[in-house]
Amino acid sequence: ELAKQVFDELVNDVLLRQELTRRGITATDQEVVAAAQSSPPPEFAQNPEFQTNGQFDPAKYQRYLASPVARQQGVLTFLENYYRTEIPRQKLFAQ
């Protein structure tokens, strides 16, 4: 079952990328930067380190992104890769 599930996910990913290419849907550098700075992935938004009184705190998130620790851990590269994939998918589903 796990092998079939992984195979199905790979096939879906390939088909999705083909459709994005066919339609010419991409993410601009500006879109990627704006999303990374203002719309954290769920695992970041739910992290207590970035919350105040149980709510996501954009100021804490911004301070973290600007920190040397974030750079050393490759967080900005992770976010860029995440949004380069995620933004085109969102655009496709919006169509």
C-alpha cells in the first residue's frame, strides 16, 4: 500500500508539473519573496516560537527570517523552494 501511495503521488506530481508547463504558469521572484515574508507555511505558522497568545505573530516571524540563524539553517532557501512550487499550484487551482 505504501509503495502504491508513493507511486500515485509521484505520478500526480509529474502530471501537475506538465500542466503548469503547458499553461505557462510560474512564480515570479517578487511573488516568492512576498509569500515567504508574509505567508508562512503551516508548519511555521503553527510553531509556538512564532506565536503570541496562541496566535501567529508576523513580527516574530520577520525577526526570525532576518536572523543569522535562519540564514545558517537554510530557511530562506527552503521557503523559496516551497513557494516556487506552491504559488504555481495555487494559480492553477484558481483557474
